[in-house]
Amino acid sequence: MKILIIGDIVGRPGRNILKEHLQELISEYNIDIVIANGENAAGGNGLTRKVADELFEIGISALTMGNHVWDQKEILKFIDEEMRIVRPANYLEETPGRGSIALNFKNTKIGIINLQGTTFMPCNRNPFFVALEEIEKLKKETNIILVDFHAEATSEKIAMGYFLDGKVSCVFGTHTHVQTADEKILQNGTAYITDVGMTGPSDSILGIDKELIIKKFTSSVPVRFEVAKGPTQINAIVISVNEITGKCYSIERINKIYA
């Protein structure tokens, strides 16, 4: 089984470039299932029902989230009923939504876990211990488990990769919007990358108009962020997974820029 995992989708530019080119990627890499991080897909912050449906309609099977999950308040109206969206599992247990899901894709069940890091980010529960709890539940249904670790620090992400090696199929980092070049298969069969990257404006600072970010760093005046315009990129990885064991045997990084 080949799975395409797309880095943080930023605003309309990220959505539009996927509308134009996702099916090409699915065909080019012979993809079975597409997963994406959607926490910045609506205007650069959060996710709305309309945007979620738009992403599902173009061929994305499930969306992971992160620290911007609540930026669009309307998500509280549908996150409990939408089984294809997963928010960080290490939020408090009474938090709306779910931290892991097991969904059927093309007659194969796949588990997806979302976790949020603790370094430089607000956090409620230890993501390492919560990961083990969620894995134990999902293992009753499938050996194919994907973990989106939405975290800031590279050290914390790498630690999670080695911590879960052999327990899950893939640990992939999101949040920084900068793709790392450290994709690998760990010793016990888990695919790993520190950050998948960003799908959105390439001539930007993390998807935001670069002049606005520079102004923020060079003045004391508050700045309203706006999603950048211009060339757009798709950052992603493709992993190949054994459907029986859940172990990965290949991981490939994708970085495509479109004028």
C-alpha cells in the first residue's frame, strides 16, 4: 500500500494547488490513500466545514490538525461527527473531537493518531504516554498506524520517532512548515521524517506574506497576517507499507513548486 502524506495546507493557495495537481501525484506515485494536515487550510488559520468538504472532495481521505484546530470556532459544531478529522490526542479527555481514528480505505483499515508537542507549545498531557495508549487501542483493529506529531522542536520529534519505532508504520512531523531532509526507515520498520513541510505559497515565510513577517520582526507594531500570493508548492511524503505487518519499506520526499 502506498500512502501520500501532505504537509500543512495553508489557505486558498494550498487548496488550489492540490485541486490542480493532487490527481497527478496520485497517478504518478500510484497512491492508494491521501492524508493531509489541515489545521491552516481555512484562510491560513483553522478549518471550516466548507473547506474540509472541499479537501475531501478532491481526494484527501483524512485530515490531521494541531495547535490551530480551534481558530475557526465553527469546527466545534462538526468535529464530533466528522470521523475523518483527528485533533491532538493529548488534549484533555473531555475536549471535543477525537485524537485517533481507525478508518476503512479501499478495504483496508488504517489508524491515524494526532499528537501535539510540549516544547514551546501549550500542552495538556505527555504525548509519549498518550501515544502508547492510542496505539494499544488501534492495534486491536489494524497494524497500519500513522502518527502526525505536530511539534516545534526537532529533538522532540526525533525522540518520538525512535520511541515509536516498530510500534507504528510512520511518524511524520508537522507544524514548522519547513520540510526536512531526514526521511528514513528506522531500524524496526517505522518510516520517519522530522517535518513534512508546507503546501501553500512558496515565496513566503511559512505561507504568510513575507513583508508582513519582516515588519513584525522589525517593529513594535502589531501586524495582521495575510496568506502570501505567487508561486505555490506541494510538500509531501510517499510511504510504502506492508498491509499485514504494518511495517514500512520505503519513504520518499516530495517538493514540487508551481509557477
